[in-house]
Amino acid sequence: MKFPQTLTVTVRDAHTDSVVSNVAFVLTLKAQAKNDYSVGPIITDANGRLIISSKDCQDAIRRAQEMFIMDYSGDLSTCGRTAELKLHPPEYLRKMISQFEASPEFWGEGFHDPEQLMTCLRNVENDRYEPLSVLLYEDEIYRNPKVDLRIVNRKTSQAQKSGASNETH
């Protein structure tokens, strides 16, 4: 995959259009052989942004190959032409934190600053939002490395559904 030097993603609430901070996303790079690579989780900042660099991708690939020698092969250039950006499911976050707590010397190898990341992940608000997954196409993100995403707040979604069902009675 030809990845831009930096990819900037801005996350907004689908209903209010306000930026959404403190939610974690993972970028999945599609490997041509063996397992796909995960970059992140990366948490949106106060401006609802997350920035993913080609170096972040290369570092994630290197760490995965070092941790699981037989499970990964290739590099960023050999990954497929699409990547998936996904709001990290809360259950995956809980599992990640639990694995790190059980074996920090191993699971910490996958991240630049694992202690800080795990502290931040304990406080993300992913459970407030509906699941989201989008495909990113190599040509599009290389040509325009800015992506805007809209995520749906579960409370807003439930209120709208409740209001709609009340209107039909």
C-alpha cells in the first residue's frame, strides 16, 4: 500500500456535527499473505482528530513481526490497496487492557508507550457510539489524506428510534 506521509481523520457526531474526542480507532492494513496488521488503537484528540503516519504503519508492522515471528510477513508496500478504519469495539479494548495487565512485558512490546496508552484506553468513550467501519482506498487517501467520519451516538440513535416508534402508534 502506498500510504500518505500522514493521514488526518476528523471524527464528528453524526447528529450534532460536533467533534468527538476520546474515542479509539484501529486501522487494519490488509496483508497479501498471512495475517493483517493493526495500527493503533489511536485515540481522537480534543479536536476530534487522529493522525496516522506511514511511520506508525511501518512501526506497527515491525512490532507485529517481532512479537509473532511466524504469523506475519511483508511490509507496508506489500499490503493491499484498501485499509479498514474501525471504531475499536469496547469488548476488544477491555480484552487488550486485560492482556496487558496479565503480561505487560509481552503485550507492551506492541506499542510505543504502553503504560500511557492503557491508561488512556481505560477512559475512552467507545461504548457511547454505534460500531463503525469504513474502507479507505489507497488512491483516494494518497490524493487527499484527510478523512471526515461521522459516528452515531447510541443515546441519540435510541431516542430517534423511540420517537419514530411513538409516532407510529
